[in-house]
Amino acid sequence: MNQYLLDIFLVKLRVWALQILTKRYAPYNSHGDYLEIAHVSELLAFNSEEDCKSFLNSNGSAHIKAPRW
């Protein structure tokens, strides 16, 4: 039962945490900083980066990018 309760709130908590993270990395940031998907995936407790990417795409996050190699 507890797992199901967490599933209900997980999306809302992830969106809330993403809002807080992106305040620092806003597009108007003069430093040109971006969040990396791997870091966001870890912070938001996703099982994979692909799950994180689909979450980010569905929530319209524009300034989170893949790392530059």
C-alpha cells in the first residue's frame, strides 16, 4: 500500500524539485550553465536516463542537456 501512495505523489514531487533546480539554471542565466540529464536523473531518483528524458520532455524542460564530450 505504501508503494502506491508514493507513486501518487512521485510525479508531483519530481515536478516541484525540477522547478527548484531550474531556477538556478534559468535560460537567462548569465553564466550559461546547464543541468546534465545524468545529474537530474540521479537527483530525481529515476531508474534510467531514458525515463528521465521522457519525463523532462513531457514537462517541457528546455535547459537540461546531454553532456558535451
